[in-house]
Amino acid sequence: MPYEKEQQHIIEAVRKASLLTLKVRAAALSTEKVGREPVTAADFGSQACICAELKQAFPNDGVVAEESAADFLGLGNPALRQQVVDLVGDTLEITVSENDVCTWLDHGHGVAANRQWVIDPIDGTKGFLAGRRYTIAVGLLVDGEPVFGVLGCPAYPVAGADDGKLFYGSVGDGAYSVRLNGEEITPITVSKQAATALLRGVESVESAHADHSAMDDIRAQLGASKDHVVRMDGQDKYAAVACGDADYYLRLSPDKTRKERIWDHAAGVAVITAAGGTITDLEGHPLDFSLGKTLDANRGIIASNGIYHDQIVTAVKVANA
Ligand code: AMP
Ligand code: MG
């Protein structure tokens, strides 16, 4: 099985990081802004736990991750730094120092290797803070291609339970889901929905991240209904398409010059690809993950079950979005 060792180590690390984030949310811990984006103890704690595992299991691989030791040390509130140290120690069940947290946060950064782990410790921080969805996303690029991904989705709805889900997939070995507090592994695939009027979409909640009215125009062009669209934060959108809960994910920033960050997509792209779906940019070109921290060669995202992908690309063109 490809990426068996990666599955063994990283699914468990993402599970632990997901539980850490839930603990922070339950305690309503404080927030600071780093640049324009809000961060919490959970962002740093989640990344430190995942990178501690990477350092141990895959010490020579590179890492591209959203948070850094410099931002952690730059937190104005020392109590917030101590919360991170305590959370990481409790989660890993070892004694942890601030120095350990810094080492893990920066582990693998700038390492030139053909294997690069791409991490968003909390994708959709605004959703996390508002009590909505968010995702702990870890993807593996080999020679610039997303080949393995794990999505921790602590707020993904589970019928009859409230514990969320994990999704993972290796290209060539299919995709799977498991409950956050469960063991039973379910194979997942993209939907077979082939009627445009019934297509179910997912898109960002935040209007700063996604141009909702332009996306409505594309849907009108396609013949898909905007009544069948669910808004959610983070890479839960990729998970929804991968497991057939939705048929397509459209992402079109209101800022047409914006370049997407690779940690917002690498894990989700690996999982959707493993589940049999199709992903391109708005022009129908493949996403190029080999150009650094941003998808410099691409604008926007279309992820789908593949059946209507070309029609969506055409609808984008005709709607002139
Ligand atoms: P989502 O939860 O799908 O709306 O995406 C959250 C991600 O949107 C964050 O991780 C940011 O990297 C990204 N983001 C921030 N500003 C923008 C923007 N203007 N356009 C597109 N994405 C953005
Ligand atoms: Mg993000």
C-alpha cells in the first residue's frame, strides 16, 4: 500500500491536533492578530503537535506550514504562549518547553527535499472562532504533486454524534473517512451526480475569500441551482466533495490578483484526487504546487466529481468571472 507509514503516523497526529483545537474552542481562549489574520493558541498548538510527529517519523522531509516560531515568540501575551506549551504537553503527554514548541513549529522549514509536508494547522480560523467549520490540513507533496493528505474536520456533521470526522487519501490507494472518536474506516468516493439542476455546491462562508455573486453568475450559466449550495469554512469543502456530500467546490476570490496559499489546498487536493475527483483552476489548468508557498500559476479553484468539470470551466469563461 503506498504511503502506509505516512498514514500510520499522520492520521493519529491530525486526530490529536484536532482534539487539541476542540479543547481550545471549548475553553474560549483568547486571540491575537498576526498580520491581518487572527491566531489562537490552537493554531500554534496544532502545528507543533503535527510537526513533532513529522520530526520523529520523517526527519529529512521539508515542511511548509502556515505558522512560525517567530510569530509564536512575537505573541504579545505571555499567557497565550504558556497556553500553547501546556496544550502541546497535555496532548503529547510529555513535558514540553517553549523551546521545544519553537523547534517543532519551524521543523523542516526551508529544507530542500523532494518530499514536502504542507500544513495548515487551522484552516478557516474565522470559522473556528465563530463556532463554525474549520480543518486541520496536512498534505504531502512529492516532486510538487499532492500524493497524500489528511483532513481533520472536527465540526464535520456526523449523524447521531457530535465528534466530527477525519478524511484521508493516498493517490493510487483511494480515500477514507473515520470518525474523530471512532475506529471504523469507511471508503469514500466522489458522487455520481450527473444532472446539472441537482448539482450540490460548496463554497466559502467569508465574502472576503469568495465572490459569492460571481459564483452565482457561474451557477446560473451552468444551470445549477444556488439553492443547493452550502457555505462552509476551511478544507471541509474538499472533504465534502471527496465523500460525495457535495458535487463541486468553486473558489473565486474577490481579489483577482490573489494567489492561493498551498496549505489551503494541498491536503484537500490529495484527498479529492484519491477519491476520484478532478481539480483545476478557473481556466481548467492543473494546479502547480511546485512554485513555492503560493499557486503562482493559477487563479481560483474548481473541484468536482469530474462529470461536469468541463462544463463548469466553460461556465466560468462565459460568465466572464
Ligand atoms: P475559507 O475558509 O475556505 O474561506 O478559506 C480560508 C482561507 O482563506 C485562509 O486560510 C486564507 O489563507 C484564505 N484567504 C484569506 N484572504 C483571502 C482572499 N482575499 N481570497 C481568498 N482566500 C483568502
Ligand atoms: Mg488556511
